[in-house]
Amino acid sequence: MAEIRNYRPGDLDALYRICLQTGAAGRDATDLYSDPRMLGHIYAGPYGRLAPESALVVEDADGVGGYIIGPIDTHAFEKRLEREWWPELRAAYADPSGKQPASWTADERLQFLIHHPVRTPRRISEPYPSHLHIDLLPRLQGRAIGRGLIDAWLGRMRELGSAGAHLGVGSANQRAVRFYRAYGFQELEHIPPPFDVHYFGVTLG
């Protein structure tokens, strides 16, 4: 039996682990990075630290195996990242900008994002101010748990007063693209390569 519950501070390491183990377009990215926490520094850790009130996890007999995370206000969250999250990481990880991008390792590509984070376009974040990341380990997939997590999280966003939520998913993760379309998210736009990201949104009434 899997239980959806509120995030707790002790779940932070689980966020990092799950982020890595689903970080290759939904598949395990452990072999891709020298630093196993690098991916989580960008896509998981700051949400547990800076937006715990809107984080949910799913736990079964084997422990925490999935999460949904995301702030109520994307624009305000990105400002907090600049003040409270990126400075320490920038001191710890070098900016690879002095090297040719073609020579960057997988770790260095993420280091670049630490020093030069991607900002959400205001045309997305204004009508859909909240955003989310959701990841489930394989043992929890295909059991309607992902839908349950999104239902619960969107309910939380409504309670907190959000007008809408968005997410971005890479074209390589076609399973996720199909899932969000089937759930009822509206495809807002596709940003072509090298980013190759689909933005989806949902209005919260």
C-alpha cells in the first residue's frame, strides 16, 4: 500500500535519490553523473528546502519512492533561489563557461545551469504562476499514483490561492508528454532545440 503524505525535512535525501534515479527522461541517470547530487541540486533540493509547504511524497513499505514538488509562485521562487540557494552551490561548483560546450561533461552541463539558471518565461508564469516536478520510481508507476499525486498537489495549490500551474517536459520523455495530455494539461508551447521543452498548463478555478 502506497501513501501520499506531506513532505518532511527528513525526506530531502529521498528527493535527491529519486531525482537521480528518474533523471534520464524518466530512466535511471546514476551512471551519467560523477556527482550523484548534482541533478538534485537543480531539480529537487531547493523545493524541499524553500517550498516544503507545497511538497508531497508517496511512501510504501520500501520507503519514499516518489514526490511532487513545486512553489506556489514561480517568479518569487526564482528570486529566492538567487538569494538563498545558488550562491553556496556557485561557490562549490565551477562555471564551465570558459570551455567549449561540446566538451562539457554531463556534470558540467548542470554546473552551467547553477551559474546561469533558466528563467521561466513570464508569458507562462503569469497566467500559470505555480509549477511542478513529479517523479516516481518504477515500482510505483502504472498504478494511478501519479494521477493521485497531481490531484492532491493541485488541490493544495487551490487552497493556497494559485490561479494556475505549469510544467516543462523534454521531448525525449514522450511517456510524460502523453501522460500530461491525458491528464488534461493544455500544451502551451514547444521551445525547440537545444532546449526542446514542452510547456503544459492547467487553470485552477
